[in-house]
Amino acid sequence: MNSLKNKVQLIGNLGNDPEIIIMENGTKLAKFSIATNESYKNAKGEKVTDTQWHNIVAWGKLAEISEDFLSKGKEVMIEGKLMNRSYENNEGEKRYITEIKCNELLMLGK
């Protein structure tokens, strides 16, 4: 491997409508979460579904597409990169968040 890359690909369903934020310079930001599911059988042979939630951020044209076409429950494929950041909440406590910066978006399903 000549080069390792930070690349994430997910297929899941939106857990909420995208939150659209317009920055001071006019650029749009869309924030939403998607759920991915993995099923397996436990030791008793029972089917178990494990749901993972992923925070997605999309900028510019992808934010506009998200605003116009995405809504809670829609199935999407996301390709992007994993981003970690920190911020201080209203109580002054430092919080950490992991997000996926969306580079490509494909709407699936109906």
C-alpha cells in the first residue's frame, strides 16, 4: 500500500430531517444522522440487530441537495471521511464528536 486514506462508505436510513445552517458567507451546511444495521445470531440462535448511528455533515451543493431531497427515513449511500473535533458546551465542558464529512451522496430506494 503506497498510501492509506481516510475513507468511509455507509448505506443507511436518515434518523431525522437534515438541519440546514447558512454560514455568514452564505455557504450552506447540512447536518443529519443515518442508522446502519447489522444482524447476527446470538449464542441462543436468536436474531439480533445492532443499530449504529452516524453523524453526517455536508457542505455547499451537497447541503443544498440534502435540503431539497432528503427527509427522515430515506435510504442513502454516503461516501466521505471521518472527522473528529471538540467543542465546549454551554456549561463550559469540553465535548468530543466524530462526524463523517460527506463527499458523495447517493439517494437509494423509492
